[in-house]
Amino acid sequence: MKLLPRSFYERNTRIVAQELIGCILVFQDGKKLLSGKIVETEAYFGLSDPASHAYSGVTCRNQPMFGPAGFSYVYFTYGNHYCFNVVTERESVPGAVLIRALEPLSGINQMRKNRGVSDLLQLTSGPGKLTKAFGISAEHSNLDLTCPNFYLAEGGFEEFMKIKVSKRIGISRAKDALLRFCLSGNPHLSRN
DNA sequence: GTACTGATACTCT
DNA sequence: GAGTATCAGTACT
């Protein structure tokens, strides 16, 4: 598996969000190796995107979005859930891709344990679900995703033709922007 | 199958 | 104090 270099992330957020579909998220926590194929993402820009956390400037929370590309940005929402993002664009230009859903590949038993459910389709089919399945929380924010124990790897090109674009989910501003990408027909999506 | 609701705590105004 | 890039459970069709 080929680790994605920082240059992959230092591009337009929309392109990165689209090309992350089919890539593999790998997370090693001690001896446990967890991985999953990315089947759903959303792009968030900075000052030009009212739905983005970075829209009203840099704050304590969104600071990683303004940092260098290829870092993680994890935030807490709705009192219960974490969401995992990948920072894009060059340093000082805010941008991030929200990972909304995965297809579990390895460490499935560990994910079941973390989630407390056994149904494979329920493990990582949503942004809050996949962080819980992987054990990702605030302490995993602002980490370098080009290091060997927490990274993204290149996926297969055969997925390229099946990528579907739609509106973003769960936001109240700029709802109509077509910035959600997913693998059409994949059963692990958060919605169809 | 869809629709509604409460949980729950963090961030910014 | 208000709003939130969510989820699970319950009620209903």
C-alpha cells in the first residue's frame, strides 16, 4: 500500500475530497491495526464557504485548518461525537475534507468492541460512528497523516468511475453546494 | 419504510 | 446563551 504524500493534500480541497474516495485510512493504536476504505467525503473551504468552521477566521478550535496540508483535524460536535477531517491546501489557506463513511477492512473485531454493535454496516457508516470505531478523539487532532502509524494510502483506480456528487449533509448554511462525494451504491454510506 | 426527538458538551457570540 | 459538519431510539404509516 502506498502512503499518500503531502503533495496530494496540498491541492484544491474539492479535488482532494474527490480523489480520497477509494483510499484507505490506516490507524495503528499500539498493536491494533485498524483500516477502512473511504467511501464518503465532504469538502469544506475557508473564507468563501459559510458552512466551514474556518469561515469566520481562525479560532482555537479550527486552527489546524489553517496549518499545513496532510494533518488531521478532529472536532467534537452535538455533545456526543467526534468528526475526522483531513487538512488540505497550502499552509495559511484554510480547507479540509470531512471523512463521512468507511468500509471496514481490518481490525473489525476491535471496531465492534469500540462501537458496541456487531452489524458490519453500522460500524463506520457515518462521521461520528467511524471515529468511535477507530477510537479517534480530540487527542488525535493536528497530527501528521504522513507518518507510519496514522495515515492514508492510495486506493484502487477502478473506483474512479463510480464517484457520485451530491449536496452536503447536516449543515444549515450553503446546503446546496455540491461538495459531497461518495462511492455510488456502496452499502457503507451514511445515506444514499 | 419515514419522521421526530432527546442526549449532551463544546465553541463562539 | 445559542447553535451545532450526529446518532440511536421510539412512534407511526
